[in-house]
Amino acid sequence: MGRAFEDYLSEAQTDMVASCLEYVDGKADDIYIYGSYEPDMYAFNVFYRINGGEVVRKHQLNEAVESTQNPKAQEYDVSRERMSALTRIGMDNLELIHEKCQEFNREMPTEFKLHYDIKQNKLAGKYRYDLAYSNDDELLPADIFDAWFEEVKNQEN
């Protein structure tokens, strides 16, 4: 018996989570993964909750560590190369999901918002299937990601 569509979807999402977790060397509380596909354009990004509550973008991890005033605080590798590699893995997984959607005659979500609670080992996802930015002359995937980041950041405070 062949693999089901859900197996491929789960595998791709698990790979995204594993890559994002590896990026922070497992030292985060929550991971928030944004993925998007609208005709001929993929987008991927991630942000984190670390230090028991600070919500930061992937390039701001060290700023949050510095704010704890802990001289032994770990520094994260937020080099351009590492960020690019993380983004490429996310994009590759989005492309794989799209490929499997076509293969299994499934509708490709236009948006993924995944939240991984590291301590609970729990992944929750919200999916959207209508166009969010393709029909808008000014809205970009980064705008949607930024709005979600601000929403989560404001919930934490």
C-alpha cells in the first residue's frame, strides 16, 4: 500500500520544524513557521519565542539573549549563510507539498501558519486556501508574516 497524502504533508512539516529547531540548537520555547504559495511564488519565514517569553525574528535571537543580561548566554549563529539555508529548506518543503498536492489532486494551501510548542512537543497548524496577496497591488507575503509576528508578540505581553 502506498503512502497517503497526509504522510507527505506531515513529513514536510516535520522537516520544517526540525530545521527551525536546529537553527536555534533546540533552545527556544516556541517556533512559529510561516509558509505561503500563491501562483508561482513561494514564501517562507520563521520567528521564535525564547527566554520564557521574548518573541523574536530569526536574525534577532542574539539581541534577546543579550537582554537577559546573562554573561554565559548562548550566542546563536544567525549568519546570512545559516538564514539562507534555513529559508531554502523551508522553500524546498513548500515545493514538495505543492508537488504532492498536484500528485494527489489536492488543493494547495495558500498559507501555512504552524506553531510548534517545544516543551509540549505539539504542532498546531492553520491553513488558508484563498489568495491573500496576489490580488493586492501593495500587500506582500512579508506583510502577512509581519502582522502575524506582531499579533503573537502582543499576545505574549
